[in-house]
Amino acid sequence: MTGLAVKNLSFSYETSGPVFEDLSLDIPGGSIAAVSGPNGSGKTTLSRIISGVLSAKEGSSVSFEGREGFRPAAVFQDLNAQLLYENTREELEFFLKYSDGSPSGTPESLAEIYGFTDLLGKKSQHLSNGEKQRYIISVSSAFSGDRILVMDEPTAFLDAEAVAGLEKLLLRIKKEGYSVLIFGHVFKGLESAIDDFYRIEKGKLQKGGAPLPRAGLRFGKRKRGDLFLKTADLGFISGGTEILKGVNLNLYSGRIKALCGGNGCGKTTLAKFLAGIKEGHSGEIFLKDEKAGTGALRRSSFIILANPFNQLLHPTVRDNIKDLGMEPEILKKRLEELKLWEKLEIPVSRLSYGEMQKLLILCAVSKKTPLIIVDEPLLSLDPESERSVFEILDAYAAGGGSVLLISHREELVRGFCDEIYDLENGNEEDLGN
């Protein structure tokens, strides 16, 4: 069955060399392909070309069922940019009324079919990143103008239950004749739905086997310092829904703690309270046994949110690092380790999601705040970058800093962290690494 066909694709950005040269790819209807590759290899660029956001060079061809100008459904990593209405029900009603080729039914029936009844009617601002991603994937599948779906890191924010739901959805739309192209680093839980695996590197696309499963990195045990921050019965209610209840969390100098839990349990909300960028909680937050307001918390922490697009404030990589205060030799070494040294003049808007994360990690450790909070640090990193980032954070903790890593991928942070706090049940485990 004819599906997506990419022929002789070439593309270059104005300020750099070619990203692709004569790249070709065929995905028949009723099949799913996955594309992996290092950070900055062009995965997101390719997804945007196929989705019609970017235009390839003359002579390149991107077609679906033998015709160009098709209408793919696309799911990108900037989730907030893909939510058009404040309320999920209102958004569905709009799509049902105005989208060409809309499915028949009601918001309720679509939510039932695509598995997001629990999100129907919720305000977008109240959705967690995982819930946003699950909703956007479902709606994109339902309202695809043509039977083609392109997704960039679709499991980045999903917990195990949501990944299982995505796998079920993919198997269903594959039977309906969809061509699906998934870009990412991790495909765990989706293997049974994927037909072909590709790897893109240095502008070339090669077909191969599935990426090897990642083993969690293991680091030595760290010495626990003084108690730096603690919460006492922290709670939060939003829109009549209890998001946090009775959270008692301790963070120590020289230690790295993982904050885990399923989608929607309040991990990011708690992180924002700890960083002093959100107000309205009940209970107390203490810094070294003194009650702390938002100002003191902001001065004591650096938070890297799961969506890094709005945290890099200057145009280029060089502009963002010029005031870090690091010794030039050390700065160059870190940039080389993170594969950013050769991208100093590149606009940050052209960095991959993983490259943005790495740049923010470098900015965070240079500020030398007592606490660094990283929301989903692994979601867009290739294995080599993952190790480099962990080594930088390990050195920061060894120097007396405290790190809080927020992740739904507990299996990958277990070997790196000293403790895990499960936000859903309040249990804390000393890992003794």
C-alpha cells in the first residue's frame, strides 16, 4: 500500500552546512517506522520537513500516496504551542466543527475511542506534561487530514501506563492504513507496533535493528551533607482538584534525589514551589530550618523545566554562555563533552531539544546555586549525552550541591541517584549507591 515517500531530500540552514543530502525513505500505508540518532543529527528537522513546517531544497520530493501537498498530523516537543484552547472540550468542539474530514461524533465519543476521557473538559493549564502529550497525540490521530502521523519524542513525558495506551493506539491506526513516523531516542513499550527502525547520523539515514535498551548508569555513593531544604505537609488544590497532599520532602547537600510518580501526580507543580516560581501552596518550605518565601527559594535554586524553549534568553549559544563565569579552559572542555563547542554561533532556536537541555545544564552548574532542579533530564538525550550530563551533575553534588531530578523513568535514575521519593505514595527509599 502506497504511503509516505521521501526522495532525494536535501536541506541546509543558512548559517551552517547541509543537514541532509539525497536522503530517501519509504513508509508504506499500514506501517510504522522509528528513527533514532544522536542529539543534533537532524531528527526534528526531518520531522518538520515531512510535516510541511520547513521546505526542502529544490529537487527534493516528499509525497503521500503519490501526491505532494498532503496534510499530515504532527506532534512536536513544544506541547504548549499545540494547545489552541484553554479547555480540551472547547478545542474538540472547534475541530469537529471546522476541520476538513473530521471524524463523526461528539467530544465524549472521541475521548472514549482515543482513550482520554479523564482529560475531557480540563483546562490546558491544569494538565501535566504527560497529560498534554497524551491528549495531543490522541487528537492529532483523530483529526489527521490524511492517514499519516509524525511524532517527535512521543513518549518523552509518558509514564508506563500512558505508553501502553499509545502502543494500543498505534496498533489500531496501523490497521486503518496509517503511515506513522516516530522520531526519538527511546522506544521502550512500542516495539510490538514498530515495523522498521532507522538511524540518522551525519546526514545519512540507514535501516537497522531496534536501538539497544538503555541500562541505567551507576555512580558511586555520595556523602550526605547538611539538610538544605525540607517541606512540611505541603499541599495544593487547583480548580477543585487536590494536586499535592501532605508532602514531606528532605533535600541534603551533596546528594542527588529522584522525584518519581505517574503523569499528573504533581511532580512539576512541586518543583515550581521549591524553586519559588509558583505560589499558593499550603504547608511550609524551609531552607536550613528557616521558613522560606519565594524570593529566598529563587535565589537558592536553578530550575530546568521540561520545556526548555523559553529558558534560553539570548539568540545564540555563545550569547547564553558569555556570562557564566567559568574558566575558559573548563568551559571549552564542558562544551566539547556536551557536543556544543562547534555550535557556538548557532541560534538556540535551531538547537535540538536535547541540545537545549544540555546548554541549560551547563548554565545551571555555573550559577553555583545550592540547589538544581531538573524536570525530566533524560527525555531527549542520546546515551552519550546522558552520561556527560550525569557526570556534570555528579561533580556538582560532590562539591556540596543538592540536585533534585524529576523523572517517570525510575529504572534509569536508580543507579545515579542517592534517594528516590515517590510522590504518589509518599515513600522515600535510600538507594545506597
